[in-house]
Amino acid sequence: MPDAIIPLLPVLFLILIAEFVNGWNDAPNAIATVVSTRVLSPFTAIIMAMVLNTAGAMSGTAVAITIGKGIIRPEAINTLTLAAAMVGVILWGATATLYGLPISLTHALVSSLAGAGLATAGPSVLLWSGWAKILAGLGFSTFLGFFGGFSLMVLIYRSLWKVRPGMIRKIFGRLQILSAAFMAFAHGSNDGQKFIGAFTLALVLGGVLPVFHIPIWVILVCALVMGLGTASGGWRVMKTMGMRLTKIEPVQGFSAETGAALMITLASHFGIPISTTHTISTAIMGVGATRKFSAVRWGVGGEIVTAWILTFPMCFLIGWATCQIFKLLF
């Protein structure tokens, strides 16, 4: 095994860089609201996110299996295909993070895989059953995220309308710690698994693993790298999510995190790769809209949505072009 894994090291390194970018851009979404409401300090929130992201990534493998062998045909690609796909994820994810824009690393990964896969083997490489799950994930993350946050916030308002604002802040200041923990765990259970699937696929393509089976050490390595990505930065993304999009108090943070985490957990159970970025972003918008429609800074929301829309074509093109270059060079 050690000898077999040596030729794979450049590809595995690229996958881990992509996982780092995932932690840098995507994972801060799980703790952005709890930091912006000052319920937890940034350091404490990051430590919590690292631990619970890791626990979530170890809670199942359904999403990892979908990414590893459900998006493109594993037998039709090679390690250069995977390497090219990771370049697309890294370049687009890092650029978005520098501009403070939360994007979907899920969509970056699958579209980069599609572009690199098409450059390698043509249209037959795509597995439409897996893409049906991606489309289902769009529904979960966009519409259900918004209405999950909106509905939970309305329910809380109607249940506690006689309670003094100071008491509500005190109660939900404590409850938001639990909701942020739930969100971090849910993020790991879905987003944390995606690059685990890519890493395992590389081991299969390189002959290290005879069949697609996810070793525990792969889960631990990828979860640790994602945690390091979260700890290293992501502050611009946190600011966009927690402060620029709408004003958030602990009760709003609780509703957004809980509503989003419930949708993500449900999707993870069915092996649906879902965008945690879309889910928490739309949940925050839904929570903000319960006060009044103008409470949401829709201009900031428009910037975020534009980055979401551009993710698919940009990562597809980068993956495709990089794979073509790799084919010429290697």
C-alpha cells in the first residue's frame, strides 16, 4: 500500500487543498450567526465547529458514496480527471472566499468533476441518477432553507409574543449554542463527506483500494484538514453571512441554524449532496423577512446568488480546460 500510494500523492494533495478551501469558505457558514450575535467568541465557535464537523463527517457515508461513484462513471476516468476537477474547486473557492462570498463547494465539486469528466470520456461519463440528487439538493437548500427558517421564526414569534425581549435574548442566547452545534454537525455530515468521497475515489483509481470502501483514516484526515481550513480564516465569509445580510439576534440565529440543520440532516440521510451555503443563507433571509421584507439587504443577497449561479459554469470550464491541459502535458 505505501508504494502504491506514492504516485497518487499529487492528486491526494490537491484533494486535501480543496477540502481546506471547503473549510475556509463553506464551514464558517455553520458558525457565522453565533459569532455575529456574540453568543460565542470566534475562537470558541471555531473549536466547536472543528470538533462537530469531524463528528458529522464520521456519522455516515451516504453522501461520500454519491460523490465518489454516483456523479460520473469511475471506470471511465483517471486520476488526472480528479486532479483537474480539484483545480476548479480550489481556484473558484479561494477567489470567492477572498471576496467574502459564500459559495456552494458542493456545486463547485460536481461541476468541476463534470467538466473534467467530459474532457476525459465524453457525455457518457455522467450518471444522471446522481445528478437527479444534485437537483433535489437545490430544492432542499434553496426553497426549504428559506421556508424552514421563516416558518420556525414565525412559530417562535407567535409562541413568545408576551415574553419580554430581554428574556427572549437570554433564553435564545443559550439555545443558540445548541443550534450552532447542530448546524456544525449537520455540515460535517453532508459537506464534510464530499471530499472524503473524492479522496476514496482517487485511492480506487490508483489501485490502493480494490473496491470503493471508505477507510476510517480517510474520514479523519479529510475532517482534520477541513477543520484547519475553518480555523485559518473564513472571517470575510462570516461577516457577510452574520452581519451584512441582515441584522441577527440570538432568536433569529437559533431559527436560521435549526431550520437549516434540519434540512441538511434530512438530505444527508438520503445521500443527497446539498449546499450548506445555500441552506443557511436562504434560512437567514427567511428569518430576516419575518420582521419586514426590507430587513434583508437584498443587494448583498443578490451578490451571493450571482456567485452561486456563476459557480456551475465557471467550475465546469476550469475543470474541462485543466483536464485538456493535463492530457497534453501527461
